[in-house]
Amino acid sequence: MFTILFLLIISAAVGFMLRRHTKFESIISRTTGYTVVLLLLFFGITIGSNSSILGNLRSYGIYAAVIAFLGVAGSVCAAVLFARLNGKGGGK
């Protein structure tokens, strides 16, 4: 866990130092979406290959679906609120 926090702090510091370089920002902007898609792909592969999760899917199915839906809904609401507070809401 400390390794993950350490990497997060180091990468935030590097990003802070390179924030004025437009070429760096352009590269990061293009690759962020692909990185998220790859993370979701590997997350799905991990879940699909775990027999324990798949075996208990029937008993936990509705609870997992509710939790997943609420997590997504909360994330969308937070993103919309954040965009509106920063003046980046669409349509205006």
C-alpha cells in the first residue's frame, strides 16, 4: 500500500513539474482514455478468471448490481457537480 501511495505522490510531483509543457500535456491527454480502457479490460479478465467470484455470482448478484449501479451513479453525479462548479458544464 505504501508503494502505491509513494508512486502516486511521485507521479503527482512529476506532473506538477511538467504541467507547463504543452507537448507533455497533449501526450497525456491522448493516452489517458486508452489507459482507462486497458485497466477495465484487465479488471474484467481478472474477475472472469476468478472461479470464486463466478461461483458466488448468483448469491451476490443483486447486491453487487446495486452497489455497482450506485457507485457509477455517484461518480457521474460528482463529475457533473465538479464540472458545473468549475464552469465547464456543457450547454452554456
